[in-house]
Amino acid sequence: MRRLPRRLPASSKPALVGLFAVAAFSGCAGTPPIGDDPDVAAAALSEGRALVRDGRPAPALAALARACADAAACAQALPMLEQVFLQRREPERGIEFLTRLIERHPALEAQALGHRGFLREKAVDLPRAEQDYERSFSVAPDPLVAERLGSLRMRLDDHAGALAAYRAGLEHEPRHVELRFLLGRTLRIENRLDEAREVLEGVLRDDPRHADVWANLGRIYLGQGKPDAARTALLQAIAFNPRAVEPRYLLTKMALAEGDRARAEALVREIRAIEDTFVGRGPQPGAEF
């Protein structure tokens, strides 16, 4: 089984931040107990799923923890457990819970490590998040883990490591659309435009409505001196994601370069309207540039 290359030393700065986060957590209530009655696990899983759907994370957490009395039910509960711990803004509790869960159900190690790695990211413990992803992937390759590992390495400005993660994932699922998109985007960021274009144009053959692929192709075509192709791609990005800001920004720059001030001003008005809508709501549309 292929192992992904390690990058970060455990002594790096983000680890210190993560340790402070864990220290701050030490005064909080403990994690919920893992259930001990496999006979109620299926019912607890159904209850937890309904509570998650209803937006009630506190009772959902207790129900999903009871479901983890049984390994099969727990495997289905794990994505919801991650979601609930994040909704409650308690990634550290989630990390502790999943650590105990791995001890209880070793067969769930790979899946649980993938979720624990994501919670470590949210707790800003990036070196150990990377280690969890690497271990998870080495035990049971999963495209979601490859995505998360690659994205983490991009955050850390380790583009080569990100490319390795995406390619490792694609070795196991060669047609995976999102991994191919992320690979192409990273190649574009690395200014490897011909390679990036080949990858992203291939993605469009499988998913022609992928707005972020169109947006990245617009950037590539601009970099290759193909303004007409760039304009077409950016307009396609907007067509498939009408609230996208970045394609409009690039089209504004193009309009100004061409002396079309009226078009540029119209695009700026559109951008401002979208930004006003999303003030205080986190990342804006078209964030996958």
C-alpha cells in the first residue's frame, strides 16, 4: 500500500497552537460515553440521524455515541459525529471521542482517523492532522482523505505534497471528479498551464457543469494568451454558479484592458451586490480558485 510522504515536523508552530487549544479544552465537560449495548445500536443510529436532520446536535451526539456500541452502526455514524462536533464547535471533544473509539473498534481505524484528522485541522493542530490523514490513507485509501490531505498541504504551501496526495487518490479512483479538479487547480497555481488545462478539460468531459473547473480554465486561457477562450470559460463559470465573484473579477480586468468601461462598471455592480448578500456568511461563492 502506498504511503504518502510526510512533511511537517511535530515541533512546527501550528502544533503549539493546537496544544493551547487542547489545554483550553481541559476544563470542558467530558466526551459522551461510547455505547455498550449493541442491541440498541441500530435504533440509536436512526434516532441520531433524525436528530442531525432536525438540527439538534446535542441529543444527536448522545444517540450517535450509543450507536457506536456496534462497529457497523458506528461506521455509518462517523460522518455525522464529525458534523455534530463541528456544529457544537467542539473539535477537541471530537478528537478525544474518536481516539477512544479507535481503541474500542480497531477495524474502524482508517475511517475514524480521516475524521479525526479533519477535527484536528479545525483545532489548528495541523501536523497531527496531516499524520492522521497519512495513516488513514495508508490503511485504507479513500478519495475524501486524499482530498483533505491535499487541501491541508495547500494551506501549508506544500504544493508538491498536495499534488502527491491528489495523485495517490487518483491511483485508486482514476475518474474521481473532485480529485482531478484539485489536481488541475494545483497545477495551474504552479503555473504548469498545459498540464493543468489537459486535466481540467478532461474533467469537463465528465462534468460539463462544474463551475470551478470553468473558472480555473478561464485563468489558464488568460495565462496562455487566449482571451476569447478565457471569456467563454468565465461566462460558463458564472452560468453554472450565478453568485460566483472571481470570474466576474477577471472579466472586469479584461473589460478594463479592452477599454470597455461600461462593461467593467456593470460587473463591479454585480460583484458588490453579491458581496453585500454574503457579508458575515463566511466564504463567498466561487472560492475554489
